[in-house]
Amino acid sequence: MTLSAKPVISSKLPDIGTTIFTVMSKLALEHHALNLSQGFPNFDVAPELTSLLDKYTRKGFNQYAPMTGVQVLREALSEKTSALYGVNYDPETEITVTSGATEALFAAISAVVSPGDEVIIFDPAYDSYAPAIRLNGGIPVYVTLTPPDYTIDWQEVKGKISDKTRMIIINTPHNPTGTVLSSEDLNQLAALVRDTDIFVLGDEVYEHIIFDGLPHHSLLTHPELKERSFICGSFGKTFHITGWKIGYCLAPKDLSVEFRKVHQYLTFSTFTPAQYALAEYLKTPENYLSIPAFYESKRDQFLSAIAGSRFNFKPSQGSFFQNVSYEALTDENDFDLAVRLTKEIGVASIPVSVFYHQKNDFKILRFCFAKDRETLEKAGEKLSKL
Ligand SMILES: Cc1ncc(COP(=O)(O)O)c(C=O)c1O
């Protein structure tokens, strides 16, 4: 046997490179472009929240938090869920605080997916689902959603269910398309998974970023689905603190037991002072009840800024994102156009093909409108000149 000078890693994710978000943000920086690509806000956090973080850091809450999250935050989440939806989760056994929703998604997938299991995901999809499934030996099975409505064909989903299907991942409001599920969608999903061993993973990080008075149809509002669902949320999205990376998972006790086993060895616990700060901040419901109107006005600022452009769009129903079709403008592929717009007119976006595993190009760009008024107006001006 010849010994190599250095061990060589056999990659578990050989096809995965630098994400498009890094690529576009770097390009935006190099060309001094307005960055409407990555989904993060460019405005300040509520001063009350930063003061609370300061308060709890100074008070000495700086050591490991309990594995499941600090009790006051789990209680605050339980109260909020029961006030908003009339549904109860036991803070002791059914709520776990995580390091962002990304960790919660990974832990839920790891808790149930074994090698060879299939997981149904809807393309275009947030980019962490498929790698998390594959790292656990699972097989992503894709259902493709197409513009302009991106509605789910539940008969197609039924056709993709096999005796190996272990999980279905739902994301509402949806990144990148800005669409939301209806209560009828939940009924259809419930009918498909009834009497099966299929779990449901709900990515509901945009729960409070939903517009035009539309209700958020959380999986937890459907009693049958609630019993088999892991529901992931993110304070990063709700309170514009994406860098704090605080998320959580709501799941019935038996599911939470397994979820916590993974979480325990993935991160063990989550940033302590921020958990206390958030628990106190949640005591004022207006802090989250005001979020839909806040982002709806941002969506509307962006839409009126591009109203005179040659882009076609349906107003986003939820999330930080507005998708636009550029078919009337050019037949370039979406990646090339996103790069050209960043370099030539100074506005960065994300080509939606990157969210499809087969890179389907429907001539759509995704713009993030979680930006201050000035940025949105300037971007609109530039885009309208095309
Ligand atoms: C749909 C979706 N799920 C999860 C996340 C990750 O949330 P967190 O930053 O709390 O990990 C994001 C962030 O962009 C997202 O868009």
C-alpha cells in the first residue's frame, strides 16, 4: 500500500461550490452596485432590542444556555403561538431554540431521514434543504413549481410519493417566489400524508412577512398536520437580526425528543443573552404585529419604483422578495442578465434558476426589498431606464 502525503477528502457534496449569494454580493461590492441580491435588511434594528441585548450581556447572562433554550424564551414562544393561532405547544417538551432556522431545518431532517429515504421538496427551493437531505444519505425528490403562480399540483406530489418517502418540506411564505399556501393546500397535503409514515417540515421563517391582509396558513393550524410536523421559525427574519442567528423549532413531544438529540450534538445551545433579550421583546405583541405592514410598505415602495419599467410582475404575497419577469426586455439567460445588471447599471439581484436543481431558466430575477427607501428608489430608477 502506498501512503499518500496527505489524506484526500471524498466530498459528500462534490457539486456544491460557492453560493450565488456570495458571488452576487461580492460582485455588487466590486461594482459599487445596490445590493438587492442577498436576503438581509440594510436598515437598523429596533434600538430597544439592541439595548436589551446590552442589558442581558452586562447582567452576566453570558454562559451556556440550557440545551433546549432559555425557559423565558420558550414560554414567550408558547404564549405567542397560542395567542396568534389558538394552538398550544408545551415550552418544556415541544419548543427548542436553535442557532437560526438553518440549524432547526438541519436537525429536523437529520432526526428523521436515514440513508435511502426520499424527501419531497418544491423547486425553486431555499438552498439548504437538498444538501441537508443528502448529508443524511437521503434522496431529494423534486416537484417543480413554475411562474407566474408557482401553485402546487398535489396530484403530481401524490405521484412522487413512494414507500421510501419520509418527509415533505413546505415553505410558506416562500423564498424565492413570494407566494403563500392556502388552507386548501394544507387540506390537500393532509389528505396525502394521512395513514403514512411521512413527516412534514414547515419552513415558516417569513411567518410575519405577509401582505395584503393574507392570513399565514401555518402547518400548526391544521390539527392533523401539526401532529407530524416540525415547524421552523427565525427571529433573524422577523426582527431584522439575521446576524444573531436565533431560530426555533415547534414540534410535538415525540418529534421534539428526536430533534433535541440532534440539536444537542450539533450546537448544544444558542447565544444566551440574545435569548433573554428576545423573550423580553416578545412581551410587546406590537413588535411582531407591526411587521407585515412595515414590509408591505417596502414592497410597495419597490413596486412603485419599478412600475414604469419593462419588467412584469405579480406583487409578492410574502417574504423579503419580489420576482420579476424580464421576458419583454431580453432573451439573455437569467444568470448573465443578473451579472450584467450588477456591472452595467449597478443593481444586484439573484437569477431564480439557481433555486432549481436543474437550473430551469424562466427569465425571472429575484429582488430583495428589505432595504431602506433610498436604496429602493435608486434601484427602481436604474431598473426603469432599461
Ligand atoms: C426560506 C428560508 N429558510 C430559512 C432561512 C434561514 O434562516 P436563519 O437565518 O434563521 O438560519 C432563510 C434565510 O434566508 C430562508 O430564506
